Amino acid sequence: MRTVHMFILALWLIGCASSHRGPALTAEQATTLARQLANDKASTLYRCQPFQDGQPARFKAGHWVWTDRRGVGQTDMQVTVELAADGSTNSVDLKVFDSMIRYTGPTTTVP
């Protein structure tokens, strides 16, 4: 009977220990992983890897968030990477901003 109680106590302690865990990654690890995912997507879509430095990832609402914005040629790229606490990818949102004014030729008005 005593063995059964010890077993139940051990299971309860294991359950308590596993329910109060924080992030499985450090901020540095999350930043490195997020930067790699951002560069992989930029490389696949635009053949460039603009994200080299930047702010560290932040642990917010139970997951990691990393954002960065870089100029690439005549465009800007902005990325937001969200990772689960264990490092699995939730999303990589890459946006390209192009501020080039396109000249389409003279306009004429007809009276």
C-alpha cells in the first residue's frame, strides 16, 4: 500500500514540475533560429539574406516573437517570426515595401 502512495505522489510531482516550465529556448537561441527562418524565406522568395543583426527575440504571451526591418536595394523587407516556446515555427511573415515611384508617361487632359 505504501508503494502505491509513493507512486501516486511521484506522478503528481512530475505533473506539477512539467506544468510550470518556461521557454525551452534562451533568447539568444530563439533569435538565432528566427533570423535563420527569416533569411531562408527571403532567400527562397527574393534570393537574398538581409537579416544579420537586430534586436533579440522577446518571450511574449507564451511564445517567442522576433521582428526586424532591413533595406535591400530600393526596397525594405520587414519580417515577424513567431516561435512556440519549444522553438517550433508558428509563422514567418515577410513583407516587402517598395517606395519607387513609377513613371508612366505624360498625362493629357481632354477638354
